[in-house]
Amino acid sequence: MPHGTSLESLPAQVAVAICAEVGLPAEPNGVAYWSDGGYVAASGGETIVLGPGAHRQRPPEPQDHTAIGELDGAVRICEHVALSILC
């Protein structure tokens, strides 16, 4: 899990469960690039990086794009994760 967040943490468990529920790969994996999540992790927050697109395995590049359908699905997943953790 990115940024040293435990696989047992609430954010990680909720994200894995929701991804599995909607048929997406649910096995957490790390990436070899930095993200803004590093700021949250540095302040002690549990941090996961979750999102659509080919950049999941490499840093994003200026010409990258993500299909609208992937964005729509990602928004629904992120909403579900946030509501599950906050409510």
C-alpha cells in the first residue's frame, strides 16, 4: 500500500472491498512514483492513492488521457470510499 499505510487500515480495507464489489482489481499495489499523497502521509495520515487511467503503473505524462467512463466509475468509487469512512 502506498506511503506505508497498513493493509489493515480502514481506508485500505474499504477501497479493496469496493473495488472487488464493482469488479475491479482489488489487490493493492505500490507505484514507483511520487504523488501528493506523500504530503498527507508525512503528516501522519493514512494514505491511499486510488484512481483511473494507464498511469496506475507509471507517472502520468502530459499527453495521457483517461476515458470518461473510467472517470465516472472512479468518482463513484471514491464517493463510496469517502462516505464509508466518514459516515
